[in-house]
Amino acid sequence: MTSTSSESSDYLAKRTLKQGSAGWLLLAGLGVGYVISGDYSGWNFGLAEGGFGGLLIAGVLIAGMYFAMVLGMAEMSSALPAAGGGYTFARRALGPWGGFATGTAILIEYAIAPAAIATFIGAYVESLGLFGITDGWWVYLAVYLIFIGIHLTGVGEALKVMFVITAVALAGLIVFAISAVGSFDAANLTDIAPTDAAGASAFLPFGYLGIWAAVPFAIWFFLAIEGVPLAAEEAKDPARNVPRGIIAAMGVLLITGTTVLILTAGSGGAEAMSASGNPLVEALGDSSMAKVVNYIGLAGLVASFFSIIYAYSRQLFALSRAGYLPKRLSVVNSRKAPVLALIVPGIVGFVLSLTGQGAMLLNMAVFGAALSYVLMMISHITLRVREPDMPRPYRTPGGIVTTSFALVIAALAVVATFLVDSTAATWCLVVFALFMAYFGFYSRHHVVANSPDEEFAALAAAEKDLG
């Protein structure tokens, strides 16, 4: 059981975001911005786990999972538009424990993902020789300070800056694709020597198990797109625009991910690209376009870094406002930006970035993401079964069949993170358990009854009693 109490209007006034700041196009840009760094770096480490064939098959499965999941989230976000996103959906469907578990998994993902991206930004900066920097920690500190600072100026300004950076990053992918086509050689896709693993071949050099091991890296092509509903309270007509935004973003990412996987491996060679910190640049060799893509690649990495800072702040804001985490974390400034919700995870991420282990941090972020996907898809199925008459301005094509497919693949992805790096995944599991212990012993007795997410749940309970 949880214990709730209502807070004053002043409490909520200090925890109110700026409404009506984003239409569907800005939301679509936010969705692409969350993810686009995954096209520039990170995914290629999957070549070392599964080869081109293993990563390709894993990519097809993961693309299907994300498409199905996005359709399910579009429905839930149209019915329950609040800043908590997946946490809000799970709170309604699975109760306080399920809601907090989902929010915690998302928070683990969003706190760690910028740390991984920061290491990739460092690799790009060093490869350009900018400012004579050879030690990445200066870069990590600078990007955290600059972009948290921009977010503190308010969501409208932040989303517009993010949209421009994302547009530049997309232009960089177009430049890369045009340049890479000329050096594409199909033989490069399968230049990793086959091992003696079961099912090993030139196409699958690490055998069938390599497909599974490549899953966490295939996720990097789409990781964090599920953060679009976190902007619901700051969107214009969220019931209509959030579903449109997230589906449009997914369509763009399907095209960019496919293009990058095939052309990068085909131009630079799967083996050479499997350990690269900036694969698109190295795939182009010493050409003049390589330097152009290197500079623009920074925009792609910055776009995701910048966008995910927004995501972790809104997730932490929602959990804090409802009393699941310390309430002071949700207080906003005069520009309606949640100050501590921006700063505290930033400090955690900066410390993690000092490890310099981008691949390890990527796997840790994927653990949190995949776990949250499992819980969100269970939430969609539960709401469809238990509340069939709940108003849904958008309905998922295929209903629970669609989200059940996403659920199965997401569960396999959780297990895959242990195949790649069991130590990193286990540490994430320990952190998750500590958060749940905090909820069990303390915060479930201090939940804010009149926060938006709790009011959604209370309304559902009241309607059930009336029924």
C-alpha cells in the first residue's frame, strides 16, 4: 500500500512547466534529435559482436520492435498526456510500484546515455584536433555545462536550438551517404573472418549467438525515441501532436539507420568499423568530405546529447513532483525549467563519462531502456484489457498483438545486455534495486495525491467504482 497526501496550490505552482511550446514538427525533431547520435557512432560496436549479418538481422528485429512500441506509445500518450511519459502510462496500468519501476528504468537510460554520447563527442573532437585537445574530460565537462545552461533558459528556446542542430545533423548524413556510395564495395560487408561458433559463416562470422549479442547495439539506432511523450505537458494539443510527432520521427530514423549501416560497413569495411569511435568519418578515408562529415557529426552527437538532457530532466521532474523521488528536484525557475532535475543527473553523467568507456556506457543505457520497454508494453496490454473504454484519440493498429511483439523482443534485449557486458548490466540492476528499496521503505509513504499522474490513477479508480 502507498500513503498519499495532497499538497498546496503553491506546491504545484512551483512545479509547472511552460505549456503550448511545441507542435508536432518540433516534437518530431525532438524524437529524431534524441536518437541521431546513434547513426554517427556507437551502433558500429555491434559489428564486433555479430558481424554485418548479425547486426543487420538484429537491426531488422529491433526496428520492428521500436515501430510496434512507438505505435503503442502513441496511443497511450494520446490518452494520458503528462510529463511522466512511460512512468505515467505504467502508473495508470500497473500501480505505484509498476509506475516507479518504469520511471526508474527510464531514468537510468537517460542519465547514462548522455555520458556515452559525451565520450563519442570527445572522440570526434580529438580526431579533428580542435583546440589541441587530447584528453576528453575537458570536452565532457564543456558539453554538460553549455547544454544544461541552455536548457535552464526555458523549453521553447531549448527545443528551437535542438531542432536546428538536428537539421544540421540530418544534412550531414545526406552528405555522408552521397560520398560513401562511390566507395561502396559489397565485399567489405563480410570481411570479418568467421569463427568456429555455431552457424558461423562470412555473413554471420560469430554465428547465431552473434545476432543476439548485436541487439544492444542495434538499439542504438533508435534509443530514446520513446522520450517524445515526456514533452506532453509542454506541447500544443498533446493528444493529437505527440502521436504524430513520435510516428514521424520513427519514419525518419528507419531511413537513416538503414542507410548508415549498409554504407558505413560497405565503404570502410565491417572489421575496421567495428572498433571505430567515429565510423562515418573513417569510412570515408582521407577525402575532403570526411572532414566535412566529421564536423557535422559533432552536430549529430550534440543533438542527441542536448535532447536527452531534456528527457532526463522531465522524467526526474515528474517522479519528484509526485513524491516518488525527493520533491525539491522538481522545483522550476522563472523560465519554467526544472533546475535540479537538469543539474543532478548531469553531475552523475559527467562522472560516468570520465570512464571513457563508450561501449560499456551504451550497454548500461540499453539495459535501462529495454527494461522500461518491457514495462511500457505490459502497460499498454493491461490498459487495453482492463480499460477498453478509456478515451483514446489514437489507437494502435493491431492492438495488443502489436505491442506483444515489442514486449517479446524487448525482453530478449534485456538478456542480451548481460551477454555483451554482464558486469555493467549487473551494476545497473543493483542501482535499479536500490531505487526500488528507496520507494519501498520511504517514498511510497509520501506520494503527492494531487500531482497529475496520481490524479490520472485516481480518476481511473473512481470510474471503476462507478462502473
